[in-house]
Amino acid sequence: MDVLRRVWGYSEFRGMQGDAIRNLISGGDTLVLFPTGKGKSLCYQLPALCMGGTAIVVSPLVALMRDQVEELKELGVPAGAIWSEQSPDDANNVRRQLRSGQLKLLYVTPERLATGSLDSMLGNGDISLIAVDEAHCISVWGNNFRKDYLALGRLKEMYPTIPVVALTATADTRTRQDIIKLLNLHDPEVFVDSFDRKNISYEILPRSNPRGQLLDFLKRHKGESGIVYCLSRKKVEETVEWLNESGIRAKHYHARLDPALKAANQDAFRLEEGLCLVATVAFGMGINKPNVRYVVHLDLPSSIESYYQETGRAGRDGLPAEAFMVFGMQDIVQRSRMIDEGDASDQVKRIERAKLNALVGICETTACRRQAILGHFGEQHPGRCGNCDTCTKPIETWDGTEAAIKALAAIYRTGERFGVGHVIDVLIGKLTDKTKRFGHVDLAVFGAGREFNAAGWQSIYRQLLALNLIRVEHDEFGAMKLQEQAAAVFKKERSVTLRRDRSVTRRTKRSIEPSNYSSRSGLSADDREVFEALRQERLAIARELGVAPYVIFPDTTLIAFATSRPSTLDEMLEVSGVGPTKLERYGARFLDALEIALR
Ligand code: ADP
Ligand code: ZN
């Protein structure tokens, strides 16, 4: 399409963008289910430009709105935003533009839409379409329910002839049905794109030496930005402190942080490069930064959905990105406790437990992780993706039936009353106060498992948990209990295949050693230097303008500059991501930078 080329400088639609856009322009209600990074925004931005009037975009987060408006302005598209804490001057300015019909897109927060009547804001202006971003927020089923979203159901009554497009990255059918029903979408066309994020690689390791494991990982990402998720505020603060002590530039974010500092750290992440942001899940929705190169989980997330959403924040620009997680038995105990102590109904708790188990299954799988994850979302993948740890370093399996019997016997013989640490002490025959006090040194199982060390048994117990042969009672301080299915193992009616964990102490070097981001994109040493020079130039421009670097040009465009090395503005216009507006604004500066770099 002409507009795609002219305004965005992109040569073709991605995935199902084109189909969704055509449906919307022809006036049909539309539901867009794309994973993060596939380009949902374009699905309403482009129609907004092609249709008469102003498009109303409902978006839950001010930071996200401002980002998008900034990006649109950079593309030469008249856009504005209205939100509650805006200065009166700014708000009036936007209103004036709106009334005079200058704006092609108006972003509003749902609560703002509920308080100020849209009609009075619009004056006589026409609405081209209504876009509801992050539409899953309307469903109590997902984990981001927002009450304000419920009022959006009225929009369709107020403007029955205006097409509505709802967009989300949450794909489950329940949420989908809620969106259609609660927004009153009229016979909507649904566009579901594959949830596979090919450019993200997945790696999940048993936690052995978490700090060392994290540092090893971060070494591969020098000079790049990424997110490290921790479960608790306290851990966020501790982690950010020792990272900085270890020479890694890190900032933190969690819900209770002083609002000014929170905003400052979020801005820093948006505007700067090479920053590691350590956060709780409070940091998330609304991160628009396309060049997040890694997402780390130092603790187990609550479900596969959360894991996928959080890791999906990496690599929106389509360039290689890494999802890395360490986890241990303790995580499972902790998560289970959180579920049980929560105030949800029994039914919801059951669902949450099942979700947690499904995630543990992914962690312990011996097959392709991508296949397992996508399978969870109902999508078939042939496996062997070649871009997850189980594919690149295939897992050895072994017949663990004998070991499983010993592990289960140790639980049984100690009365199903103890946590994993103590039961392992019994197996490896460790003399402790506890083993002596409870008389466990006299049991036949005491010292019966010396063929493995404690880490080995930890691995075995985690897998027995994933196989649902045991469970952990958190209200009894993590006591392990046998599940019914364990009986078949005792009777040797069922064999147990286990994965052999890779060295659970310090990890060995990876076979491919991607030291930094440019080498990961397959650039030659020469091109890499040019790319770095262009990156510097971009940062300089971004600082002058006070905008995020990626608003100027995404990394993909800089890489294309570095490899194709345009020497005229015309040649530059051929590069993906370069439209006439940006060419006019920045073309000359990047040509200069190229020339200097190539001298
Ligand atoms: P989502 O909202 O689905 O997570 P975005 O709308 O933020 O994704 O888009 C992700 C990135 O992909 C953005 O940097 C955007 O400019 C880019 N993009 C979108 N559509 C295309 C396209 N057709 N060709 C190239 N890049 C695209
Ligand atoms: Zn794989």
C-alpha cells in the first residue's frame, strides 16, 4: 500500500496486518490478536490516515500514549493525546486542534473518556474509527482487568456506525469472547496471527548460582538494554545494587517506588541505551521500546501466559533477542503459597495451580521449548526450532526409575512431613541436627542416595513435581507429599524418564559466543563499526530533541544503512523504515555520519 511506503517507509505488511486494515477501512468491526511486536498499532494508525475524520484510540497507559504520539509526529502525522493529569494548556491545545479537524488520531485514557463526553470534545468533527488497545483489560479473566474498560461498551451504542477495532496480545478464547461481548462488537472479523516470536530465543536453567548465572548472561549483552524481572520489591532493590557494584548500569522499578523516581527510571529506560532495568511485573504494559534485547526472570512467573507476555517485550524490532530464566524448587513452593494465601475463590485457585504446573512442565521439558509454549496456546509447531536451549543443546535423558523410587521412598519413610532440603539430607546421609533429632539416621533410606549430590536430587525432585508424582504443601512449610500416581512407580508399572541437567554449577561457555548485539545481527566487523557510529549519531539527535532514540530510526534501519551504505538521499529512501518526513529531518545527518564513518 502506498501510505505504508510513503509515511512509514515500510515496503510490505507484516503477517495479517493488510487483511485487518482492509476490513477496518471497509467499515467492519475488527478484532486483532497478534503477539507483541507483530505491529498491532499500524492496524489502526494506517486506516486513520486513509479515512476522513479523527480516529479515537483508547489506551490504558499515559506513557504508552505519549510514546505513540511522539512517534506519529516524527512521521509527520498529526496526533494528540488527552489524559487526566495533563496541564490545562496542553489539553486545550489538543482540544483546539481536534475541533478544527486537524488531528488524524486522538489518544485518550479510558477514564478520561468516561468523564469527558467525547461529543463535546469533538465539536462537529467526525470520528473515523475507534481503536481499543490492550482490549483484554476489559476481561476479568486476564490478569490486567481495568474497571474503566467496562464503560467502553457504551461506545458502540453511541456511535453505532463507526467501526471499532479491538487489539490485544492475549489469545485465549475466554478473553476473546469477553472482548467481543463487552465491547458490543458487531459481527467482527477476527485476525489471529501466529504467536511464534521467531527472533526470541528461550533458555531456562536450574538456579544454582543466580548471581553468577545472571552476570554470565549479561556479559553477552554489553551495551544493550534489557529487563530483569524479580518477584519481590526487596529482591529488585538488592539485585540493582549488586549489579551496579559489578559494573553493570542498572536502575530499578516497582509499584511502591517513589513516583518521581519511578517515572525517571522508566524514562531513562526509554531514552537511554545500554541500561538494565530490574523490576517487578509492575513494569510492563506500556513499554514500547522496540530494541529491548533481553528479558531475564530471576524468579518463576505465575503462568505460561505471564512468561510469554513478559518475554515478548524483547525484540519487538524483529532482531535477535533472548529470554533467560533461572528457577528452582523454592519458586514452586513460593508461588503455590501465594496462590493459597490469595483471596480468590477455590475455583480460581484451582485454575491458578494448574497454570503454575503447566509452566513447571515447560521448565522441565526435554523437547523444544517453543513447541511446548505454542502448544499451550493451541498452536502447532513441528519442534526443533533451533532457537531454544533444548534445541541448540539437546537434553540428554536417562532412565530415572530407580532414582525416582528412592526419592519417593525417602518422602514416604520420613512421613511426608518434610521439605526438599531435609529429605535430600536423608538421601545423601548427611548428619544434621534434624536428621538426628527425628531419628532419620536409622532409616534404611538414610545415605541410600549417595550416587547423586544435593543438586542432582534437587533436579530429580523438581522433575517428579513436574510429572505430578509429588506435590508440595506450602501450608506445611513446603512438605512434600506423594500423589496417587506415585504408586505405579513404586510397583514398577511405570518407568520414569528424566532429563540430565547441564552442569548445575557454573555454566560452561556457549558454543556461539554472541558478545554483543551487533555481532548477533550477523554484521561484519566493518559494518559493525559503521553501525556503532550511526547509533552514536542517533543518540545525539535523540538527546537534542528529548525523544527516545528508536523514535528517530529503529535499529533495523540503522543496520540497513550500515550494510547498504546509501550515499544519496534518494538511495536512503529505499531503505525500510525511511519515509519522506524522516528523510527530510534526519537524512542529511545520517548521510554525513555515514561518510565520516567510511572515511
Ligand atoms: P505491537 O503493538 O504488536 O507490540 P508495534 O505496533 O509496537 O507492535 O510494532 C512493533 C514494531 O514493528 C514497531 O517498531 C513498528 O514500527 C514495526 N512494524 C510494524 N509494522 C511493520 C511493517 N509492516 N514492516 C516493518 N516494521 C513494522
Ligand atoms: Zn526449540
